[in-house]
Amino acid sequence: MPRSYNLFTPGPVSVRTEVLQALALPARHHRTAEFEALWVDLGRRLADVFRTGDPVAILSGSGTAAMEAAVANLFSASDRVLVPVAGRFARRWVEICKAFDVDAVALPLKYGESPSADDVSSALGKDHSIRGILLVHCETSTGSLTDLESIARAVRDAEAAAGHPIFTCSDSITSLAIDPLETDAWGLDAVVSASQKGLLSPPGLALVVLSKRAREALDGIRQRRYYFDLRRYLGTPHPPFTPAVPLCLGLDRSLDLVLGVGLEKIWKANAASASALRTLFEIAGFVPVARRQAGGAVAFWVGEVRADAIFETLREEHGVLIARGQDDLEGKILRVSAIGKGRGEILLFVRAFAETLAKVGRPIDEARAIEAAGNLLEGTRIWE
Ligand SMILES: *Cc1c(COP(=O)(O)O)cnc(C)c1O
């Protein structure tokens, strides 16, 4: 058995006991009225979480499967799409496009930045052949939040000049049920997510919502797709293939938790926990990476301190797992997430982090850190 850690990683997140218990329920057959009722109910409640009246496709796979499905279903080979790139997950959009011969035009940004509506307007203004924009709502590699609402508005404005729809697609894998997300009100055409982040479930379910006009485009797309052909999943009450039944049972319980607390309260609590973590790192003299902070991941530059020393001390002496920098950010940043954590657990993390810093030769005022974090977490008590 691999050792289990207290996960302060931006997904997967620690899974609560009631969800774990649901995973262990006796097998259900998916071609039964009982399971199909559950399947339909999951879709309906997920739509509430996405804030949409459109159907939600539930796929077996990790989040990347949902990203791949969005590209393979909405863009034909040689279609051009715009991808603002400020981190690893935007680069993943570009790689998926390559795999499907979709022509991704990258809009490069610095780490920690997120695209602005002006950046997007001017890129779309210069190239009227662009048929989609692929965004990352929370760029988990840096903790930056993208202003989806104003970008989606800029895209709508650019459509008139282009003379054809430009689909706004969002990787909302680490924003769904974490930061405010309004699929319908913001006019998003494709939103993808997964089970192992804000939905507090184990990994293995991938989710896709398509707007009405995006669904209407599906038949006209020339692209290879079979298992992830979204026409098989959308608007039918029957799962097209054997679903990951235990994960569906777990998700059912997770949705009870999430909808029981309420999205607005969750959004507020995540904003508070991210600002508590940011404050902790600032007290320790570290510079946060993100200009516009997401609720689901806080990254900071380690400067002269060895990232591995912090990472390993937290893991070995406190049983706490955080995330390291990826690709060329390896060794330069560390990333922490409080998704699904209550106030008490976050304060325990603050203590563990302060002890870790003392150990690696960079002591901080622990009492001040606890007080500052505690104040920021006041009034947002969830997941206790
Ligand atoms: C976690 C995450 C993914 C995850 O993809 P997996 O295939 O589930 O590993 C993708 N995009 C973002 C922004 C993420 O945070």
C-alpha cells in the first residue's frame, strides 16, 4: 500500500469518508432503471454546478479526456484556434490541437499572468479565420485565474467581424465548484472539468458541457472520434458504454456535499483560503506567482530556498503533500491548495509550514502567521 498523505495539492484532493464509503458499495449494473435514474440525476445536479441548462456529458477518464473531447468534437482538421499560453495546462490545449491537426495559434504570456479581454480582442481582430479560443480558467501550474466573463464578451464582439461563430472553450478543471463559474450567463460554448478537484471525488470522471450552438455544430465537424464522440453522451438518458459505476456512486455523495454547502459559500471560502495561504507565503518573504489569484492553487517563488527541502520536510515530517513546479518552473516555485479543507486543517498547515521553514533555515513568526491566516478564514467555515 502506498502511504497516504494529507493532500494540499491542487488535485487530486483528499476524499472524505462518506464518499469513500460510497465507492465501496456493492456493484450496480448500469443497464437498470435504478442506475439510469442515478445517471440522469448526476447529469442534472452537475448542470447546477456548471450553472447551465445544457446537458453535461460524463466520460470515463481524467480531465485531459474532457479537454481532448472538446477539441475533437468542435474543430475540424486545419481549423484555427487561439490559445493564450501562460502555463502547462494551456500548453496541453496546444498539444491536443496538434494531435488532431487543429491549427493552434499561441498567444504567449508570462508565468503568473492571465489573458485580458484586450489581448483576445486584438488577436481575434487580426485574424478572422479563428474559430475558437481555448482558455484555462485556473491555470493550476501558476495559480492564475482567467477573467472568463470579460473574455467571452470580447469573443462575442469579435464574431460579428469574423462572420462566423468563435467557440469559447474553458478548461475549468480546477475552477468548477471552487471559483465563480457561470457557464450560461457568460456565454461559454464548451466547459470541461473532472471529478478530482472541486468536486472532491477520486479521479476518473471527465465532464463536458456544450452550448446549444456548439451541439448543433457537432455533425459538421470532420474529425476522428469514437469513444469520445460527444453525440453519444449528450441528450440521452442512457450511458453509451459501461460507466465507471463506483465513481458515479462516489460523485453522487460528493454532489450532496457540494450542493449541500452551496456554491456561493464554497467560492467565498476558497477565496478566503487562497488569500490566507498567499498571506502566509508573503509573511515568509516569498513572492506569489499569480497576478490574479485563483481559489484552487497558490504558487510562490522559492527564491534562494531549495524547493525540494520544503517539499520533502512537509511530506516526511508532517505527512503533508504539496505540489512542485512543473516543466521549467521545477525547483523555482511550490504550489499549495486548500480545496476541500476546513479552517482547522488550514491552520494546521500554517503550523507545519512554519516548522518546516524553521527547519530549512528560514524561520518566520509563527504566531503572526497563524493569526493572519486565522483572521482571513474567519466567517467562511465550511468542510469542518
Ligand atoms: C488538474 C488539471 C488538469 C488535469 O488533468 P488530468 O488529466 O485530470 O490529470 C487539467 N487542467 C487543469 C487546469 C488542471 O488543474
